[in-house]
Amino acid sequence: MDDKLKKRIELRKDEGSFRQLTLKKGSIDFFSNDYLGLAKEKPSHSQISEGSSGSRLLSGNSIQAMDCEERLSSFYDSEEAIVYNSGYDANVGFISAVAQRSDYILYDEHIHASIRDGIRLSFAKAYSFQHNDLRDLERQLEKMNGTIYVMAESIYSMDGDMAPLGGMQALVKKFGAYLIIDEAHAVGVYGDSGRGIVHARGMQKDVFARTITFGKAYGYHGAAILCAQALKEYLVNFSRSFIYSTALPVDSYTKIIDRVELDLVKERQRMLHDNIYHFRNGLKSFDFLSEENSPIQVLQFENRDKLMVLVEKILKSGIYTKPILPPTVPKGSFRLRLCIHSFNSKNEIDLLRNCLSI
């Protein structure tokens, strides 16, 4: 391997942020994104087992794929939906195709890496605004002319806090910009039957596009862009991660819609939010970055060693979690990311709270 690559690995080790693959090994789960416990369910009775054999534009399209997109658009109250193989594929393929050389992108500084990569592949001029700061967003909008895309997550995966969607909606309307919201950690968790925060606030008609994923609360795989018909037609023609990817296996589309429309979601939502309340109610003196009703609960540390001591203590108690280190979070910031689930027992939550309190 080239010396430059070796040096990058060694630097990461020296910084204490070297990544390695690990296994949960049966520990109590307070880390995964399986908020509703659906990864453990088998809701589909489909016997379909066919592979797709090619991209959707070649041999990989199917009645199941088209039915899935039609039902997704109906469920989330969107004109159209287009399914991608993953949330990463969706964000990279969407942004790189839509943003043109003369356009501007304004994105929250805490935006997901997949969106950053999509921005890099586009030819647009891109600038970040301070996290959830409407004044900074407006200040930058005032300096721009032409086509402007504003990008945020409805709930942030490494902070657990929510974007000020109402204020953002007002600003994009004022300046004639386009609002794009990533709802990866919101669908399934918030809104009527898990339709997400945008839908819960009645903003679906005012948003240019929404990214939804099925690998978090829905416990499966894949993603979709919710958008207008004209935008879907554009993506089918210009989104490279859609055009040049082999389609999902045929039964995947059936399983996606099975999970999205599952009656069990409402009850699991209730159980999840009851557990979140139980967790936060016993830790009122803690300074969490996260919203009180977020399944992602984050504590920030300035000292990496203190975080690692706490993580080791939690692991020894039989709870599975990991420290979140740069570059996943900003340099100099170290975080404990805890995910609450519908299936966590009150005793498990009490054990976690005791680990944090002592």
C-alpha cells in the first residue's frame, strides 16, 4: 500500500479514532438504529425469491418495484417516490444529479456524510450554515441569486436534535429556494403511523424532496426519494446511482412496503416514546444535546479519556454501545450516543441510567 495511505491510517490510530468492526455478542442493545425492533420481525409472507438481474432501466424493473413506489408515495402523501438501494445511494445520486454548476447549496454543518459526498460530486457552489441557526441561514441566503437548495436532516443522527423546519420553510419561501429534508431517522418514529416529522407538521407540499430510509426504524434495507413526478422523471434519467445500480431483489420491494404499512408500527411507536420518557425523566440534570423525545440521546465530552472510561463501564455492565469520535463528529468533540428502542425493558433502561449517574 502506498506510504500516503499508510500514514493516514497511522495518524488515525495516533488520534485514537481508528475504526474497527466489532460484534454485539448478545449484549443489551442501546446503540443500533432498530428503534422499533422491526429488524427482529418477519412481517412479510412473500414467497418471491427472484433476483432483479439488472438495473431498473434494463432488466431489473418489476411489478413489485412499481407497486412499492406507488404505495410509498400514497402512504407519505407525496406525488411520487423512487426507490434506491440504500440511503447513501439515494442522497449521493439525488444531489449530484440535481445541483448544477450555476446553483448554490446551503447545508447544515452537521449534515450526514452521504449528503456531503453528493455535494462533492455536483458542480454547484456549496456552503455550510451553523447548525440549526436560522439567522446564519438567512444571512447567507441574502447574498445569493439563482437556484438555491437548502439541505437539513429533520432529526440529526449524531446529535438527536431536530431541525427548525418551520423557520426553514419560511426562509426558503421568502428567498425562492428549494428545501430538501433527510428523514432517515424520523420515519417510523414520528408522525401518524411513522410518516415522519415533515408530514406531521403538514409541510410535505412545501418540501422539494424528502429522503426516507428503511434501514433504521423499519429494520430492513433500501431508501426512497419522495418528490414530484417531474423530479422523479429527471432522476430516472440523470441519477447515476439509480441508473447504474442493479435493482434490489424483487421480494425486497414487497418487504419494504410490508414494513412501512405494518399495523404494529403504531404500537411500537407508543412503546418507544414511553421508553424515551422513562430514560430522560430519571436524568433531568444531564445536559443532553438531543430533543427530549428523540430515540437518539447524545452526551458530549470534551475529554476523550473520560468518555472511554464511561463506555468501558457501560460495556462491563452488559450494555452494548460505542464512543462516537472524530471524524464522524467535529474535531475536538467526543460523544456517547445512546439509542432507545421499543423493546428495551424498564430494568434495562434503569441499568443504563445507573451507569450514567454513578
